[in-house]
Amino acid sequence: MKKLIYIIFAIVFLSCSKSEQETVFYVSPLGNDANIGSQEAPFATIEKAKLAVRKLSSEKREKNITIFLREGTHVVNETIVFGLEDSGFKGTKVSYEAYKDETPIISSGVAVKGWEKLKEYPVSLPNVAKGNIWVADIPEGIDRFYTMFDGKTRIPTTHKEGFTFKDIKYEGAKSMNVLHNKDRYLLRKLEFEGGVLKNWPNLEDIEVGFAPVPWTMNLLELESVDEKNGIAWTVLEANAPPAAKKSHTKPWVENVIDHLDTPGHWVVNTQERKIYYWPKEGEPSANLVVPKLKEYIRVEGLVDYEGATDIPTKNIAFKGITFMHGERDSWWKGHKGWGIQHDWDKFDRGNAMVRFRGAENCEITECRFTNSGGSAIRLDLHAQNITIKNNMIDFVGHMGILLCGYGPGTKDVNKNNTISNNVIHHVGRVMKMGAAVFAWQSGSNTISNNLIHHVPRKAVGICGIRVPILQKRDIDFDEASKTIRWNEIDNAIKDEGTFWQKYTPFLHAKNNIVENNEVYRALEELADGSALNVSGAGEGNIMRNNYAHHITSHASGVMRTDDWQRGTTFENNVIYMSNVAAIVHKGYNNIINNIIVDCSSKESIRFASYPDEVADYGSKIQNNIFYESGNAIKYYNISYRASEGISKPEDCNADYNIFYCAENLAAAKKYVASKRKDGIDKNSLIADPLFENIGDKNFKLKENSPAFKVGFKQIDMSSIGLKENEFPAKFMKYNVQDIDGRRPNFHRNKADQEIYDFW
């Protein structure tokens, strides 16, 4: 009895202690900012709650503070900025989180109302659309917008292919940008064939989309169209001339009423201030909104961009909140030189729903970012010890998570962040170069146990500024050239050493750990890339214990050390079922203790080079298992040769590997014999590695596996992938496998090959 009384007393005491230690406010869409912020009288806005926290006494600010967001849609009309005065004091936390089992939504969506059936048809409206189109006014306070939503679904604008660009000749940079100022006009000039582009009266509303190179895209407003001569001009410069290196992606035009010929599409005309929409079913729903903001929340300290020291905002957390209805970003005049690698995104840009810029020790946990035209999360400039964990990011228009540090220099303050146990799928739905996780000039981060699938290009990219940009000090219109901190470099650079040795200290995307992630169905749209990629970054990056499978695309590899990359290690990864190269090797980088299964229909390791690559031999290609269940043999393949500095297999320390081809063992033996003549793989084996059950995708080796004889170490796949026991169960229903919810089949690269149903 005494023990029971003691327990009851302890529970009451702890409850009282917690209430005394924490200050709690409530925010509800049904509240009022004149209220006191209690559960019974909640505030109406997050902004008001933020100001209420600022007014607390110093004593209360030194304890944890929780702001509970209640069920419903919290509409934001202006970016909520959390500054230094909003930090948690002395290590305490200020947390904005969902109340109990509720799902608060933060949206910038403005309702589109007053829809009427279109009665007088524009001349160019397709006949099939007549009688089906509805029209409404653009909401007050909204000018040009690029995305529209029906509740939890983004509705695409019109999209029409049917023209091509004529080939041109120009002297290009290695990024495929023009090399000289005199040729910059080529970045706006479109010489086209085909009758799709026209001199529409509202050209300012119409965008042309194209991939001038296979690895990136542009979406630019038209300035003029000369239909007779087949010449159009865009308002802004592209990242490369439109026909720089033709991609499989065909150019297209968007937001043209001429092509409003399919249900479920819309166009906007800002001259008329009208929206035209063909609903999929009957009338427009009551849930149609257009976004007002790209950036909802910014946690921002005192950023001294020119100086050496920033003062970060600290200890702010967001938990259990759903973010949706963000706007897509667009470029601006003068954007050239501010694009991070290949203009996949822009430097220090407010285009994500949640953004940390000058922040430390902050968290985003158990949140969902969905149904948006822009990016989900950014960590810009000074961002350290930010934890992004157990979140769902799906159906966003651009990046999932972007870490974007300062440009090359001595200011290295974007680091030590954790991106862990998130589900990220269907990113890049508008801007196809969008990656699930992309770290640019950001180092010593841990990216682990994420489940990533159905992405248009990269799952994880680690990048910096590549050498040719640093060699052209007089050019400020190539990618990221304006971000370079030349004054810091000039004061710190060493006099001796190779160019790489002298400039490596200024490349901050170094010492990142990418581990235990599961990736599939990456590289689905744009080409010439890889699912897990390191390019132009610093040294010491490690990608280990990842499981990448069922990759089919126009790209070059599942994992790749790309141009101007050195000192990277791919270790303990399992790559299964790919019709692109399993690994692309360039430069001095190590490939150790990986399992590569059923990838030789293309190649297991592709050895390639990049422009001006200097011979840097001795990479370790060791203790790997190359396994083919069919009869294809292409373990090593020398491919793209852009310079004589290519590290061919015989230039590497390739040995102690195990090769096997189930249906053509003789070919495997012949292959290894040829490698031994080249002086490599002298101690490698041709033998069945003895997986426990490869048919069930069990890649654990039996105890008597011959792979152990050549030094292979067992890969523990139980640690790979999402930790489902930690991940919010309520989000798993949103882990759809394809846009329509069906689980797709994986096709090998030849139509007559077996369809692998990997589910």
C-alpha cells in the first residue's frame, strides 16, 4: 500500500514539476490573437505565439517552451522569421509541434472562388475543350503564380511538346555554359523547328522548358517569338544554350490556352487576371487554392556574409506538422553565377517551405512536406547540428532537403547535420533536377537510414565547385562563380602543390557519411547522373552500407565519383538489378567490399574520365563480389574518355575480388584470366559466393563462402533502410509506389527480357 501511494505521489510530483518547468501556448485556426494562448483561449497565428514567447520573463525563457498547433489549416501570408530573440535560452528548447494526435497543416494557399462556366471561347481554345472550361478571377493579392492545388493534389498546367532546337556551334565551358561574354546571347536565343511556339499576346505568362544538356533543365519565360524565321528569345539566360548537348528530354511549352485540351489542366492569363480550368470531374471543387509563398518558416541568425563569424539562432524545433501548398521558384535577371552545380538550385535562396539560415541545434521531426511546387527544407550558409529525422517528404516540386554552405573560401560553417530515417519520394515533380538530399559545400554530415524512391535524378548528391570554375577567375556567369570568396582564398592558399592540393581546403563538401540508406527507382527522368553521386566535393566522403536496387534510366550509374572528385570511398554497399552501370569510377577513389548483383547487362564498374583529368592511379578496387545470375559478362568496362588521365582497371589496385556468372562460368574464368594478363586481380577468385538466398534478395553469405578467403567482410543488411519502429506509422500510408498508387514492375533494358516483379 505504501509503495502504491509512493508511486502515485511520484507521478503527481513529476507532472507538477513538468508543468512548472515548461511554458505552454496553443495556436488554433479557430483561435484569436487577442486571446491569452491557453488551451481554452488559443492564439490564431504562429506569429502571435512567437511574440508571446519573446515577452516571457528571463526565468521562464530558461525552461523548455512548447507551442501546440491544433488541428486544421494554419494559413500563412508572410514568412514567419525566427531570429536570435526566439532561441531557446541556455540549451532549452522552443518547440512548435502538433497537439497530441492532431494534424495541423501550414499552407500559403489562397482560395480560388467564383468559378463560372466559360461561355465566350478564346479563338485558340481547342474544340474538344469547349463546354468543359471554367473561369475564375485571380485572387486579390496574387500576381503571377506557377502552381495550383486541389486540396492535397497539385494540378499541372498545360504542357505541349512538338518542336526541336537547331544545332549550333559555340565555344563552350566544361559546364556546357558559354565560355565568353560575347556568346551570352546564345543563352536566350531559341532557334526552333516545329510550329508549337507562337507569338502569343500574353508571352509574359508562357514558359518554355528544355534540357540543354541531359543532366539539367530550364523553365523560362518567353520574351518574343518570330514564327516565320523560327527564332524565339527568353527573358532570362539559360544555364547552357538550348541545343548544347541534346537530351532525350524533348522541349516543351507551358501555360498556353491553345493546349488546354485535357481534363485536369489549367492556364493563367495575368493580362485578363483570369484562370481557365478543365476539371477532371464536373465542376471545380471547393478546395482549389493558389500559393502565396515559397518560404513559410525561416530560422535565421545574424549572418555576416562578408565576415568570418555568424551568430546563429538556436534550439528551435518543429514536430508533427504538415507543410503544403508552397510556390515554385523562378529565376531572376542576374541569376547567372549564383546557381549551385549545374543550376540544380540557387545559392542562398528562400525557395523551401522551411529554411535554416544561420542556425544551430534545431530540429524537424515527424513532419510531412507534401503537395508543393517548391522545395521542402533548406539549410543555408551557417547551419550546424540541425537534425531532420522521421519525416515524410513526398510530391514536392523541387528539392527534398538541400544543404547549401558558403562558396569556396575559409568560412566553413555548414556541417555536422543529421538527415536520418526519413521517407523521401516523388520529389522534383516540377523541376526535374530536384534531388532527395543534396549537400553542396556542406561537410561532416550524416545522411543515414533514409528510404528514397521514385526520384527524377539523384537520391543523394554530395557536391562542391569543380576545378574549372576555380580556374576562371575573370568569369562570373558560370555556375556558382559569384559564390567564390576570392579574398579568403588569396589570403590562405598555399604556394606549392598541384591545383587540386592547393584548392581542396576550400571545398567544404568533405567527410560526409552516407550510410544505411535504401534507394530504388531513382534516375527516372533526366539523364547522365547517378543515384548516389559525389562530384567536385572535398575529400573524405564515404558512402557505405547502402542498398540501391532496381535502377533503370538514361543515366550512367547507380553510384558515381564524378568529375574532379578525389578521396571518396564506396564501401559495403549492395547494388542489385540495374540496367545502368553499378558504379562509375573517375579519379582516385576507392571501391571496397561491395556486392554487385545482376548489373552486367550494362557494366559492374564503368571506368571513365573527365575533361583535363590528371592521371592519379592506385585506387583500391578490392574485396568486391561481382555476381551475375544470367550469362552477361561485363564486370569492368572502359567507357567515356574525356582525357588521357583516365584510371583504367589496370591503373588501379584491383585484386582480391570474387567473380561469378551462374549461366556462363567459363566466360567469367576467361574474363579474369584476361585481367591477370593486365597485372590485376591476380588473387581474385572465380566462384559462387554462396548467398544464403539470393532469390529472396538475401545477400548474407553462408559461413563457407569463398569470398571470405579473399578478405570480404559480411555486410549486415539488417541495419540498412528505414527504422520502421521509430518512423511515424501514420505516414506509411503516404509511401505510395507510383503516382496512381500502383506498385510498378521493373523492366530490364531489353523489351523481351523477363519482367522482374520485385514486390
